[in-house]
Amino acid sequence: MLVTVIGIIRFGFSLLFGLVISVRFAGIEHTRKNRIAIGVIYAILLFTQYSFLWFFGLETTSKLYPFIIHIPIILIFSLYFKRPWLISFVSAISAYLCIQAPRWIGFLANDVFESTLADHISYMLSILLAYYLIEKYVAGSVRLLIEKSKKSTLLFGVIPLFYYIFDYITIIYPDIIYSDSKWVILFIPSIVSIFYFVFITLYYAEIQKQVDSQRERDMLDVQLRHAKSELATLRQLQECTTIYRHDMRHHISFLQGLASNCRFEDIKEYLKSVKSDIDAITPTRFCENETANLILSSFHSIAKQRNVLFSVDAKLPDIISLSDTEFCSLLSNSLENAINAAVTCSNSFVDIKLQIHKNKLLISTANPFFGEITMKNGIPQSSAKNHGFGTRSIVSIAKAHGGQTIFSIEKSIFYLKIMIPLDV
């Protein structure tokens, strides 16, 4: 009688463990409403399980377990808790895999003590230990892994799915696995080895993808820091212009002194020197936006030094809802790439247009280029080492704000168009 009661309690332990671990793996929020819902679900599933045991016995209930417990859990997670189908499925079969170690410990205790009671007690104690270890060390990592991407979820779910199918095949057709056949003996090692190498290959590809993504993020961070530094330098030059204007009275006094002594040649040289200094630090005004003026003025000077015709059509307001750092990175990378390409051509020019249209920031550049440009997924690729970061930075910033970039080529002219929605 005692063994029977403990055996019934064991079924309740097993169901509770599987349900709670599935909930943790699936990432269902730990709210009061959800806790109550999980409690109700557990009570219904427990009643269903005991009813099947009572009416159909242990063997039939075990065979029908996927239909009376696992499939309902997957459906509830997906329909009620609104979790993705794949995550719900992998969570359920992974929880089933977690219960196998306590089950093995129970079998071991049964063989050692030759007692079914020892089997039940060892199993339930192992369940408690397994829950503690999984909750503390495993559940959080599993949840993050399977929520990362569908590929990560599939990678994680391969082994649990294989074991789940294999375990139920052996329960439904026990004679096959224990028959005297060489193929049966080699079945498990063969399948495990296949899945192992498939897993390693796919996992490496996923890790490499994550490394590339991290490299892209690091590159973008460097670009933004560079843009911030460049913008600070330009603003410092603007402050120098203000100071120069403020000190203009001192220049005038000095010139008056030279004029009173009829030192006209010295006056000419001094004026030439002052004009050169002012031209070097005074940004040209292209529009009302201060950041755009600073950057456009800087690249206007660079283009002039490199004999590139620089044409600007800018209609931007004083303030736009895009950070100065990101705007500087967009504009600087676009113009730097355009000038570097145009300088290699005889008809070297760079045209740039900036405007706000229907609450969208529009930036477009056009420049000639020499040679061939390789495009991959609509993005120009650089064959030179440590190049192409500027283009990827432009794409990343636009994508981060829900915008898009279009690169196109027509009659040896390279066109770049950037569209970024702005906050109202």
C-alpha cells in the first residue's frame, strides 16, 4: 500500500517538475496571474494523468503521455501565454530530457536495494536536486539561447528531440531495441555521432555569426566615437572663429599703427595673413543646421585641396531628431567615400543633397568612380583590408532607426541614397 501511494506521489512530482522547467525554459513571465494559471494547468493535467492511470493503467498511460501532457503544454504555452511555437515545443521536450537523470538514479537505487520504494524515494529526491541545479545554473542560459534566434532554438532542441523520439519508440516497441541485431547495438552510437558533428558544424556557424555581429557593433562604436571627436574639433574651430571676431578690434588698432607710419607693404602682408587664418577656421554656411554646416564646410575644404568640385544643396532646419554623433557619422562617411572615389577620375566632382521630406531625413550623394565596384546584397564591398567600415556604419545607423540605404551605379556614377524616419 505504501509503495502504491508513494508511486502516485511520484507521478505528481514528475509532472510538476516537467511543467515548471518547461515554464522556465519558455521564458514565461513570473507574474501573479501566470503563477495562478500554471497552478490551474497543473491541477488539470494532474487530474487527467491520474484518471488515465486509474482507467487504463500505467503502460497505456505511458504510451499516451505525449498526447495527454506534452502536446497540451505546448498548445497552452503557444495559445495562452503567446510564446512562439518552436520555443514552446523545444521547452517541453527539453524538460522531458531533464527528467531522465533522476529516473536513472531511481533505477539504480532499485537495483542496489532491490526495492521499488527505494526507486520512488531516490527519484523524488533527485527531482528536487535536479530542479535546484537547473534553476540556479541552467534555466537562465537556456532561455537566452532559445530566444536568441530560430537557429539557436533548433540547435538546442536537436538532442532533446532525438532522445524524446528514441525513448518513446523503445517504450512502444520494446522488442525492437532489445532484439539480437547488430544494427540495434550500433544504432545509438551512430545517431549520437551524426548529431554531434551536425551540432558542432551548426554551432560553429552560429558562433561565427555572433562574432561577426559583435565586430560590426564594435566597428560602429569606433565610428561613432570618431564622429564625436571630429564634431568636437569642428566646434572648437568655430569657437576660434568667434574669438577671432572678438579680437578684431586689436587687429584694427595694429593696422592703424602701421598706416600712421605709412608701412603699406606690412599692412598688405598682415591682412593677407589674417584673411588666411580666418578662412581656415570659418565654416561655410550651407543651411540652418549647425552640425551640417560644420561637416559640409570641413569636407568642402578637403575637396578643394584635392581638386574635387564640391556641390551642396542643403535644406535642413536648425534641429533634427537625430543625434549629432550619428548624423556626423552618416555625413562624414558618405562624403569621405565619395571624395576618395571622385579624386581618381578626371571629371572629379561630388554632389550632395540634404533635406527633410514628410518627416524623413533624406541624404543623397553622387560621384564618379574608376574601376569596378562589387556589390553584395545591394551593398558595395571593399577588397582592401580594414576598409568598408564606413559603408557598414551608414547601413547600421539607418537600419537602427528604421530607415534604409540604397547604393546604385549608372554610367560610371555612384549614387548613395539614405532615408531615415525622424521623431515627430
